[in-house]
Amino acid sequence: MTSMSQQRLCLILFALYSTAAWTENETLIQRPFSIQTDKEVVMAIIPDSGPVELQEKKFAFDWNHHETIADNKLRLLEEEQFLSTIDDISKLTPDDQEALGMLFFKLGAYYIHVLYEPDLAIMKLAMANILLTHVDAKIWSQNHLGYAYAEKYAQQPIKENKERAMYYANKVITTLTPTPHASDKSPAFDKPNEPLAFAYAVKGLMQSNLKQYTRAEKNFRAALALHEKLTDGKDDQYALIKNELADTLLKQSQPTHYSEALSLLKDVKKYWSQKGNLTNDPYAAVNLISLGQAYLKMGKSKAALHEFKTAILIYKNFYGEKSILLTKPYQLLAKAYKSLGNVNRAAAYEHKANALRNA
């Protein structure tokens, strides 16, 4: 890990622990490590000995179950400290290597789904993709690498990020799409449609980032259709994909799409509300921000204010009051106040957004 990435990770972990009124004076990362893929060398940190499988199970984050987000927030530091005790991968048993791959995968998933840190996620997911040997686990690591690169493109719109996002998404789709002579169900998966749906959603996200909205819409709808074939497919990921589809419809700025987008977002809000723990759920905050944006586009600024304020409350509760992630909802809240003619309030929130961006 580069010194800049190391420093970034320390700041993130410190902010998360601060929200829990907890402090720690130890060095967060004891030794650096670097992750590079393809033709380059992979240098990893692996423990000489120790309960790798136990450590992996203790970090019980599941990206598709939002209730595991808050519970595992305070475990990130312990997991990073565990990884920093590493020496030689060859000393691990095959089972421990698999467990370590799963730990890297879970950490990478947390960094991209919850903390929106694609660089940190990619380092972890690249290791997971190397260590994991079980077909289903490897597919999910590739899916998440594609997702992380799509998110990285949103922050750094360069060709390499686009190509890697599409490479991993297409790789999963090719692997899981049956040939005309193959069985309709891959024997490696109990839920063959779930990882395939994720891959289509990654393509949709990348295409939305590229402003290829018609293509993005098609892939998001394909992903939702695959989820709907599952008996328990209307899960967190289904809700997140519906949210992405609604965002894509709104980005096209065609009033004929607004009613469908609003309907989708209201359905997603209902889903998160019924799950409970709304004020500490980052996934729900994403939906509220999107819903507020939909109301703004439709000229319903007062309704937008309510959604943005609730999203800000969630972000403050989970990430802390100085999180850079508050920048966007602060900007949107300023826009809503401005549309209502409240210039002073608008200026105050614009100032807050700028202060976070320049911190």
C-alpha cells in the first residue's frame, strides 16, 4: 500500500471510530503492503500463523445485508491490524488462504459499498481474486472489482478505469451465461441469477457514468429482471439497482421518465423504511438523496428538503460530521433552499460543502 493510501485509510478509520466516541492511539497500519495485478508482482501481508478462518468469520459484513454495516464498522481497525502481522503466504494452509481471500473480499466490499473508497477496495479485491479458488467466491470478487473500477471512473474518468470495469463485468457475464447447449443453471451457484444480475448492474453503472443512458437503462432492467426470477430476489441489491435505474432515468432529463423514476424511488424508500434502523443506514441515505433530486427536478423543493435533511442526519450518524460524503447532500440542500428563495440558508450550506471539500 502506498504511503498516500495508508494515510487515507488511517483518516477513514479514525473518522469512523470517532463517530462511536472511541479513540485509539496505536498506529493503525504497522507495515505497508502493495497490491498489483496482471503481469506485476503481488506483495501481500499474511500472518505467520494464527486463526485466519476465525478472523474471517469475526468480520461478518455482508454487502447484501445492510444490517451488518454498522455492526462491523468498528471491526475494520482490528482486521487491518491483523493483516499487518503478515509474513509469508506459503506458510498458510489452502483453507487458510481461502479464508484470507474471503477476508480481503469482505474488506474490499465494505470499502466500496459503504465507504466509497475505490482505491482501497481494489487493493483488497485484487488480493481476493488471487487467493480465492472456489468458483462462486471468485466470481463475486470479479464482480466487485468491476464495480470498484466503475466507481473509480466516476472519480477519475480515465480510459483504464472504464476498460477494467467493463472487462470484469463482461467476464462474469460470459462465464455465467449458458451456451445454447448448456444447462440453464450453473452447478457452481445455488442462485445463478444473482451474480449475473450484479454484472449487468456494473455495466449499467459504467454506461451511466459514460452518459450512455439508453444502454445503462437496458442493463439495469436486465439486472432487475434476473433478481425477480429468484424467490428471495427482492433484497438489498435489488433495491440498490432500482435506485440506479431511477437515477439513470432522471439523468436523461426527459419529463416522461420522471414519474417512473419517482415511483421506483418511493418503492425503494419503503423497502428501507420497513427494514428499520433508518437513521444509521448508509444505503437508505443514498435513496433519500436520489428521491430528493427527483423532487427537485419536478419542482417539489419542500419535499426535496425533507429527504436531503434525513440523508444528512444518516451520514452524520454513521460517517461523522466532517465526512467528505456530506458535500453532495449539503450542495443539494443549498440548491433546494435557493429554489425556494431562501438565499441565506442556501449560502450557509454551500459554505459547509466548500469547507468539507477544502479540508
